Amino acid sequence: MKLIRKKGGNEVFCGDGSYTNEFDCAAAEIRGGLTESMLVPPKATKDVMVILDECRRQMGVVYPFEEQR
């Protein structure tokens, strides 16, 4: 995969597109007794979830457990 930046500085990423590397890293951290990832800090995960929630809001996607009763 090649990432082409608008202002130059292209990057090439290798891999098969699966999450195997991420699963391996998470499993190693869990086996090592870590409760937080050294590679992906909790704040990064929260920031991504905020963005995804905003995307869902704009698309009108509501999960069943979020519906008003």
C-alpha cells in the first residue's frame, strides 16, 4: 500500500491487510501482564472512538442498545 501525502513525503506500507500483527502485539502485551498498550495509549483509542461516534451520528447509525425506550 502506498500513502501519497498532499504535501509530499510518500510512504509505502507492507503487509497483507489483515490485523495479524496487531493481534500478535496485543497478545504479547497481555501475556506480559500489561493492562495498557505501550503502542496505542488509551487516549488514542478514546480519540478514535469519539471520531467514529461522530461519523455514526452524521450517518444516522444507532445501535439497538442506544435506542430510547
